[in-house]
Amino acid sequence: SRASLPNIETVRFGVLCLLWYASSALTNNIGKQIMNAYRYPVTLTYVQFGFVAAFCAASARVLRMGRLRRPTRDVVRTTFPLAMFQIIGHVFSSVAISKVPVSVVHTIKALSPLFTVLIYRFAFQIPYPTKVYTSLIPLTLGVMLACTSSKLIFHVLGFFCALMSTLVFVVQNIAAKKIFAAGTATPRPDGLGTGRSSAGTGGPPAKLDKLNLLFYSSGLAFVLMTPLWCWSDGLSLLLYADPTRIPTARVTLLFLLNGITHFAQNVLAFWILSLVSPVTYSIASLLKRIFVIVAAMVWFGDAVSGRQAVGVGMAFLGLWLYDRAKGDVASGEARM
């Protein structure tokens, strides 16, 4: 009946969120397992990009989830900066996961609101109300407490890479908003983009649907990352056949599972974003980060000190307060 429809939608949203949380947790935890057995973070990132692009193509052709556009200059010009951000951010993230626990990496990534506000405030001169800055205090202190583990003394590189990954993805989000804010053309009814092309005209970027954006940003990242992978891992693997660089059957299976869950995580994120408002998505994303951190602690049996537990709790409180002030943040960003 019509009265029961909201309940069905709520259940569907809840199921999608649980699948999103689970796929994100599995991606990170399987990635950590790969790094424990096969310490080549560049290879992990490279393979992830390849799997996502391949699964996007398979989804379009086999599952009929959409149609992929032809790789025009306009499409490449639109997705190139996103691909570069993806490469840098994911390499830093993979290195971080190889050095420190997943729970620590994602606690550090909870600092993304801090970086977002600071960049908008000092780079774009956008002021925010006091409650936005107040929310950043428990968030920052909480992350500092959560990271006061003796393990980090020997993994300064892991801490630095997690911090840099967070900063890179914040800058990517800001840049993406500016890039796609320039696209004012009317979307085509088939969802493949705009009714006109700006290739070679210096006009607005191509208007891509989510499947095309994911396919081309991941595929382009895979292509652009090939020289880095060859220099880092590929040449020694292909030329010298170092046994330590050849993944075992178990590691190969983990790579496949990681690719599947990484693709599912991206698709589910796009799907949920298309169903709900940005505020609801933001809350769901906050809960996802909490889920990933707790799941990682349980998965790997991480010992958590009282100080770290308080720190994680303060970080969650800061994220919640920041989410409450999200409307003021969004209005500030809109003034750019």
C-alpha cells in the first residue's frame, strides 16, 4: 500500500548502507592483510584501479547498468585531474595501511573536516560561525589521543602518509566542486552527459554520469600509474623474477576480493548519494567511518588503551558536532 512505501524505502536505504559499510570495511581490512603478506602498496593501488575500471566496463556491457561514452578529449580533460588526485591519495593511503593499523589510518582520516575548513578559511577567505570551529576542537584532540600508540613511534611514515592521503582527498573534493560547478550544460536524457561537447574549446568540463566518471577516472589513473608501478615494482618483478615479489595463490585471491569490494564500495556510495539528500548522506558517511574503525579493531584484534578509546570517542563527538554545523559549512562553500 501507499502508506507502507516509506517503510520499504527506509529498509532499502538501511540495507544499502549496511552493504556500503561492509564493503568499505572489507576493502580496508583485506588491503591490510595483503600488505602484511605482500608489502608493495604501489602494486595494491595499481591493481585496485585496474579492477574498478574492468568491473565498470563489465557492468555496462554485461549487467546493462549504463552505457560508457567514447574516450573523447573532453572526457579525458574532465577526468584527468581527478585521476591524478586518486593516484596520489590512494598511494599514500596504501602506504599508510602497510605501516599502521587500519583503525589508526581511518581515525586520522577523520581530520578531513579540519583540513576542509582551514583550506576554505585561509585559501579562499571564507569565514565560518563559531560552532564550526568549536566542533573541530574535540575532533583534533581526539585524533591526537587516538594516535598516541607506541606502535606509531616506529611508523612515522605511516602516520605521515595517512595525513597526506586525507589532505589530498580534501583538496580533490574542493577541486572537483570547482571543476564540475563550471559544467552548466543540460544533461542528455540517456544519462551519458551533455548535449554538446566542449572539447578543444576551453569550455566547461564534460558532464559525466557516475558510471562513466568512475570508469574513466579509474582507467586513466591505471594508465597514468603504469610508469610508477614499473619503476617501483614491475621491472624487478618482470626482469628479475624475485620470488618475494611474486604473490602466492592466497595473496592473488585477496587481490581479487579487494578489487571486488573496492568496486562495490564505490558503486554503493554513488547509489546511496543518488537516493538521499547530501545531509543524510553525510550522516551515513560518518557512521561508515565509525563502522570501519570498529570493524578493523575487531578484525585484527587491536589492543586499545584507555587513552586511545577516549580519543576515538572524542573524534566521533567532533564529527557529530561538525555534521550538525554542516549547513553553515555548505553555505560557506557556496560563496566560492
